[in-house]
Amino acid sequence: MITQNQISKILESYDKKNITIGVLGGHSALDVCRGAHSHGFKTLVVAQKGREKTYTKYYRRREGIGFVDDVIVVNKFSDVTKKEVQEELRKRNTIFIHNRYFWVYFNFKDVENKFLVPIFGTRAMVKLEERYVQKNQYYLLQKAGIRAPKIFNDPKKINRLVIVKVAEAKRGYERAFFLCSNYREYEEKSAELLNEKIIKNSDLKKAVIEEYAIGAHVNFNFFYSPLNDQLELMGTDTRRQTNLDGILRLPAAEQLEVLKHIKPKMIETGHYAVTVKESLLEKILELGEKFVAAAKKEHPPGIIGPFALQGAVIAEEGKEDIVIFDVSMRIPGSPGTLFTPYSGYLYGFSISYGERIGLEIKKALELGKLDLICT
């Protein structure tokens, strides 16, 4: 595994006056590039062939507009770990911002053992989003004392509405969710998905079966700075999912008819900004603080920079509570957090994740503490 000492030596060799912020071409790349430019950094996108025009054409920096300075086009995203690509990144004094793309499209071990480029954030933590690894997000939520849905290890014991999270057969990084409330329904729905080759039996055996939290879904997007040991709520949003959104827009009678022919899919296609009641903010921030503390203890150095606790605000016994059912241990995919007021309440104006990351790297440079935020 790449050691912190190796990363520190690379950072020492960098020209600190010519730092480049690098990112894979997708997910949150444009937000990162815009934010990096706002703090005077050069930007570099590593784009996959066939998906590069967003960065080489439409948002390329030219005549005072656009924020993508340069692009390295590779045949596939995983080529970013190739020796020649890494050498080019180090030559440009690159600090790489990892996002979901960075982990979906190639092996975790390649990132941990081969990618000898400084990463902003904790490179060993993002794999904990996966439900098959030890001490994963469920473990961290438990250690943090954060309420999460009940997990059923045996489908025969299902006795309430649950959501089954199983990897898709064609796209292992996406999940084919289905709902059921007892073992009979579990067998029927899983058999149908298996017959249609939407899922595989090997993945079904590893599926997570969790109690379905009925409430208002909200992603709580945080930023933790190890430079000042402070947690910030960057914003709140929720997801748009296809084809679920389209089904929900239909009247109930039409929904029932449509469901005879197609199955709901919860594939994320975008986000929209939401707000939460001010009376919930203290509880929300306390959840973030608990998670940061647990991550430091269980996976030192813990969370660095962006992360999100995704959950639902539920009503019970005359009060509201928050149930967290998913964790993002890197920059979340929604640029819409900028359009909620929470960072503005702190800074006087709303800032995006990209701007906040740029600010953190700039401050670390000034303090000579890049190795505190890069792994």
C-alpha cells in the first residue's frame, strides 16, 4: 500500500506556486474546476475517450470563460493509474480530488497501491461505502451511535417493509433496488429479477436487506477541516431518480397500469436543492460530528474534507428523528448544495464544494500542511 511518507515526499517535491487540481471527467468535475480557479489554481481533467467534449470543448477555458485548463484523454478511466499518466500528473504538481467515478471505474487496490499521486481526502476510506468490506459504513454508523435502518441478515426473517439493495448484473456499481415486506414477496421479486438477468444470484446472496425508512429523504452534505478541526454543513439536497420520478408523476391509477409493464428503477440522474427546518440543524450537525469522531477512531486519520450522510427525516411519537441509510465518504455528486443557505450562514455568501476544497488546499499551502489533507 502507498504510504503517507511516499505522498509527503511527492508533496515536498512539488512547486507550491504552480499547483494543479486534477479530477476525473464526470460526477463533480466542473464544480471542482470552478472552485479551484476561484482560488488561483490550474485545473486538469482526466476524461474518458467518447465522453471528453464536456471538458475539451464546452467548458474548456478560453477568452475568459470556462474553467477547464487542460484535459488528458484516456481510453478508459482506469488508465489514470498508468505510469505515464501518473508521471504527467506529478509533473504538473497535481493534487487529485477523488469522487465516486474515481472508485467505480477501477479496482480499489489500484488506487491504494498504484496511484502515486497525492489525493485530497482519505484514500483508504471511500471503499467503505461498499457493503461487502469489513468495518464499512454500517459499522461506522453503529460506532458513531447514529440511527440507521434495521438490517436483516436472513430474508426469512423479514417482517416489515424493507428495501433490498443488490448490485445490477450489467453495471455492478449501480444497485437494483426492490421493496418487499415478507419472505414470500422477497422470493417472488428476486426470482423475477434473476429471470430477467437484471441481477445475478451471486450478488443477491451479498445483498443488503434493510428496513425502509419512510420519511422525507435528505442528503446532509458536510465538510470537515483537519486544519481547524471544524465541521461545516455545506448544504442539503435530495435525488432525482429514473424511472421512479416519471412513475411518481402519474396519477395512482396510471401508476398501477404502468407497473404491470415496467419496474421502478432508482438510478440517480440528478439532484435538487431542499432545505430543512432550522430546529433540526443542531441535530444534523451533531450527527456529522459523531461520524467524524468515529471515523478518526476506527480509520485514522478519518474523514478529510467532503462527506455526506444520506437519510430520511421521519415522524414518530409526536417528534421528528433522522435515520441515515447511506454514506458518501468523498465529494457528493450534487452541485446544487450551493443553492441552499447553510454555507452562506457561515461565510456570508454561499459557496460550492469545489470552492470549499480550493479554499482548504490554499490554506494548507499557506500553513505548510498539505500532508495533513492529502493522502
